[in-house]
Amino acid sequence: MTLRTRFILFAVLIHAVMALIAARLLTTDKVWFVATEALIIVSIFVTINIYRSFVRPLDIISAGIESIRSKDFTVKFLPVGQREVDQLVEVYNTMIDQLRQERTLQAEKHYLLEQLLLASPSGIILLDFDQNIENINPAASRWLNVNLADCKGKPLWVLSNQWGTDLADLTEGQSKLFNVNGIRLFKSQKAHFVDRGFPHYFILIEELTEELVRQEKVAYEKIIRMMSHEVNNSIGAINSILQSFKHYTPQLEIDLQPDYENALQICIDRNTQLANFMGKFAGLVRLPLPTKQTLDLHALLQHAYYLMRPLAEERHIAWIWDLAPEPIVIQADEQQLEQIVINIIKNAFEAMEQDGKLTIITIAQPPTLHIENNGPGIPPEVRQQLFSPFFSTKKNGQGIGLMLIRDILMNHGFPFSLETIADHRTVFTIRFSKM
């Protein structure tokens, strides 16, 4: 029973008793009857005023509770002229103002956090109190190849990629490096902030690929320039001396002259090969920035096909085409792009050796090129080093081809990957920018 109901029952009971007394006085003493009736009227009037002054704070409290329950912090009350009620109104209005300001501040902070998450070039994964995924920003979603709807509320280890388990094993304050397909290097770190008195964990993922490549290039450019300078200067002088030695051939006995000339020529040829070898490294250092122009990707692939067809026929390699029905127009340096396409196809031929299948796939939206072969695949221990400077699995390889491909594609700003998928199929993927 509410306080209001009890007060009304008490007032009704008192006035009912007074009415019974007045009824008895009606037959015995009319003067007292009139006085009692007047008293009842005055009592009813006073009771109503007391009820109103008593109930008004209750109405204010009830309305305030309802507005707070509905999270409507715009409802405020005006003073009514009663000291106690006005004090209650003042306290309530002050509380509502503070709640409204706090809610506005929290909403602004939440909006700022959301915008930072969306715009951040770093990947951010927010975890809930159970260490499950609560939110994931676009950068992390793109790198992990997942979307929030599929992974929200799930633990990190269920992520369908090669580093889900490693992310789940991170401890607070720990940082770890991830090498994805030997191409892209990421650094992840786990930290927390306090939310409602509890630690709220998040994982920050940063890509170090460009910075690492830049540092690598600075290091090997200095070495290559120094080696090229010293080797070319030495080779020029040595070949000049060896050429001058040929003038002494007539002075030798006739049966020694062929061996003498052959030995000199072998030395000259070997020096020339060494100069060409260093020239390839120097060419990598002098790689110009791309001169982009509008070109048809399908036409470029056809040209590469005509260039590589004799080698394919020699190795009995079949070409399979799965091209988009409409032309794919991109902005790229035609000479550089054709060079890397030829290098990729050549590497695929060498991986398949004989009787293989090379599949060329293009997708219009987004513009994408897949070059796939059915060779033996890439071993896990090799995958992490594929695009490392001068790394090669070939017997006489120099490790320049994939470095050249990497530098050209990064200069163009085209994301790429090289991985072995189902059925030991190895696919090189290039994603071109939209026109």
C-alpha cells in the first residue's frame, strides 16, 4: 500500500467518525451539530490542502524517477513556492543537468573513439570483459580478411587466418611480429584501458612493411653502389690488360698460341659476366618511379602470352584463361607491369617444370589479377622469406626477381600476395586501384 493511499484512508476514516458524531448530535443538540458540521467542512478543506502539499513532492519524485528510467534528462521542474518542495526541485534539477552533461560528454567521447577506430591506419581489435571480440576497425578487418558481423563475440583463435592463434596468445604489454606470406610485416601489441572500473583490453596492429623495405633498400643500395663501383673499375682495367696480352700471342710457340688465347678469352668473358651480374643489382637500385598511364590489362596479358608461349610449349605447359567479360582498364606503368607479369609467369614455369597448368584469372570489381600454377607449392619455411632481399631457392638464383616485383608493385601502391592454397595450387594475386 502506497503512502498516498494510506493518507487518503486515514482522512476518510477520521471524517467518517466525525460524520457519525454529527449524526448523533442532530437529535440531541442542534447547536453542537452545526458546530460539528462546520468543523467537518473546515477539516476537509485543511485535509485537502495538506494532501496537496504532501503529495506534490511525491509527484515530483515519481516524475523524476520515470524520466531517469526512460533516460530523458531534459525534464526539469519549476519552483512551487513551498520551501521543502523547492529544495527538492533544486536538487533534482541540478542532478538532471549533471547527468545530461555527463551523458553528452560520454556520447562525444564514444563518437570520437568510433571515428578514431574507423580512420586509424592501424588495426585495432577491442575485446570484451570475456576476452572475446567486441569491435574491429576497418584496417584490422581488411588485414585479417574478416568482418565484424562474423567474428563479434567470438574468441580470437577462431579467426580464419594464419595469426589468429598468435593474437590469442598475446599477454598484456607483449608485442609480437607477424610475417604474412613473406611480404608484409605486422607488429601487434596488447594493452588495456579502464572502463567502468574494469580493465578493457584491446590489440593494436601496425604494418611495418614499408618502413622495413625502406630501411632494407637504404642498406643494400649503399652496398650495391660500392660493389658496383669497385667491380666495374677493376674489371675495366683487368680486361684492358688482358686485351693487351693478346698482342704477345705471335711471340709464343705455335702449339701454345690456341691455349693462350683461349685462356685470355675465358678470363675476359668471365669478367664480362661478372660486370653483367653487378649490372643487374645496380639496375635494381636505379629502379625509376612508375610513369602511370591508362592501359588495358587484358591486352597486356595477351602480349605477355605471346612472349612466353614458346617457353610454355617447350615445357608442355597448358594456358587456361578465365578473364572478366569486360575490359579492365587500370593506371600503371606499362613497361614495369609487363616486366613483373613476365617474371611471375617465368617463376611459375620454373616451379611446374614440365606438363603443368598455368591459369590466368581476372576480376573486374575490384580489378584483380590471379596467376595460378599447379606446381609443388611453397614450403612453410620458405614462405616467410619469399620477398627478403636476395633470397632464392634456385641453385643459381640471385634473389632479384621477387625483390623487383615487390618494389614495382609497392611503388604503384598495388596490394599483392603469393600463397599456396588448396590442392597445392600457388597463386600470385595483384589488386589494382580503381579508376
